[in-house]
Amino acid sequence: MAANRQPDRERVMLILEQLAALYPNARCELIHADPFELFIAVILSAQSTDQRVNMVTERLFRVFKTPQDFAQLHPSELEPYIQELGLFRNKARHIIAAAQRIITEFNGEVPQERAALESLPGVGRKTANVILSVAFGVPAIAVDTHVFRVAHRLGLASDRTPEQTEATLRRLIPKELWSQTHHWLIFHGRRMCSAKKPACERCPLLVHCPAGPTYLSTKK
Ligand code: SF4
């Protein structure tokens, strides 16, 4: 089946409509009770699945919850709780240092400004985007591995870096849909457009997808 090559804006809106219909409940899958718990969960999620992070934080947040709880820890006290996650030593250091700065510089609250967030240890643009969007309702598109892959397969972006991809998606997509598009693309990447075996044969986006026919032809 040939991919439908309609003008970009129209094709983008058709893709977004399809994603909205497919994933009406798309949302952040990291379980959290407040912005600080989300902050911790997002830092822990680097190179780990949300499912695994939720298992870890379910135990962790029973013991430590607030910036004050984390700020007083030595990394060796935090590491045992998170050691099943990749990069756990770095994550422990970053979480403790970030909790200390949140207390001393931000009155114990996760900052709501991008520059302040990105100044915290362990927080890059993607992490800041997730926190801004999910905790504070600021429109943002965090480009993780799923968003990057699915956006490229769908022909929404052809950029080499996540930062460039984010800029392209921000130009293409209406601002009020940025945050939801982030969740839609992640849900699609996790549930249908997986890295190794995209399920193109049952994907409703096939008609809009330049990559789908290629994957289908390799399965024949
Ligand atoms: S058609 Fe295939 S490659 Fe394209 S979005 Fe769907 S699952 Fe992904």
C-alpha cells in the first residue's frame, strides 16, 4: 500500500486524529503523587522502563517522600532501593544533589521554569519537558526513544538529534497538542510501533506512514 503523501500540515492532523482515537487515555505512565515524586521517577526512568521504575518507586516512596528525606541521604543509603535500575549510582547522586538544591534554592518545591529545572543535577531538556508538561501543564514535547522513532517512521521528522526533532515537531504540531502528542507517540511506540517488530499489518496509521510498506514487505 502506498503511503498517502498529503501536504504536511493536513497529514500531520490526520495522524494526530488517528492517534487520539487509538489512545484516548494516553498519559504519563510513571506513578507519582506530586511534582517531586514525578521528578524522582523521571530521573530514575533513564534507560529503564516505566514499569520497572514504578516497581522501584512503589517501595522507595514508602520510605522517602520529600526533598528533605532525600537531601539528607548518602548515596550508599539510596542505592540499595534503586540498584535494579540502570545507572543507579549516578541516579542516586543526582537525586540527592537535586533534592539539596531544591531545598536551598527553590524553597523545597520543584521549580516550574525550564532554566531552573535544567540547572538541577540529572535534568536535561527531555526530563524538564516531561516535568513541565505532566506536573505543571506547560505545553512541551519530550523526545524520548519512542517519540524519536515513531516520529521518524511516520515522516514527521527526519532530524538527527532529539533536540532537532523536538523543534520540528513543535513547528508542525499545534501548541495545545504538544503534550498530548508526546503521550500518543510514546503509547504508539510501546504498543504497536516497537523498535524491532512494528505491527504495521494492524496499524491504523499505515496509510499515512512512509515506513510501514517497507516493514510489511520484509515480512512477506
Ligand atoms: S505503519 Fe508500521 S512503522 Fe508506520 S507507524 Fe504503524 S507500526 Fe509504525
